[in-house]
Amino acid sequence: MDADAHIAPVAVLVADSTRSTILFALSDGRSLPACELAALSGVTAATISYHLEKLIGGGLVSAEKQGRHRYYCLANPSVIGLLETLATLAPPAPRSGSRRRDGRGCVGGWGWRGERMGRP
């Protein structure tokens, strides 16, 4: 291991939840377009572009133009090892509990909009 390696810039890139989602999505070896990465990350096209440029600048992701689209992939296979190591150190992801994917939750059997949920 290189004791003189400057790891802080890489750590900052990986620490962001949107960027770590992008890296995990690319860790299976596929190249994906920005629109698919945005959908997987739950962010807008402008936001995904910002994060992809950060990851490209940090040397973690590369882009290849194919026709009208750019496809993104991991720039180095060692990124997968980094993600796997961090995953073993990280606490388990919180469970969503009673929250639904559309952001609406349930309190005492009543939905946020006042409709009764799960009971007649």
C-alpha cells in the first residue's frame, strides 16, 4: 500500500450517495447512459450530469460516445474492490418501513392525504 497516496479526493467522490449509487450501478461491468443512471439514482438529468463529471474528473468513471449518447462505465476495475471494502465497513442500509416508494407514508392507518389505508 502506498502511504503517500492522497485518498481524500477519492473518498469525497465515493461518500456522496448519488455518486456511490452510480458506481454500484456500473460495478457489474455494463456501460449505461446518463438517463438510466439518473433513473436508478432518482435524480434529474442535470444532477446526474454534475455527478458524472465529478466522477470522470476523479478518474473513477469514463465515458464513450456512441451515436447521440454517451455511455458511462468504471474507469478502473479497482473501483469495484473499493466499493466492496466500503460495503463491508458500512452499517446496513436503513429499511424504508412504512414509507412507500412514492414518498407517501402511513400514520396510524391513515395516508398523508387522509384516505384510510389497509382497512375498510
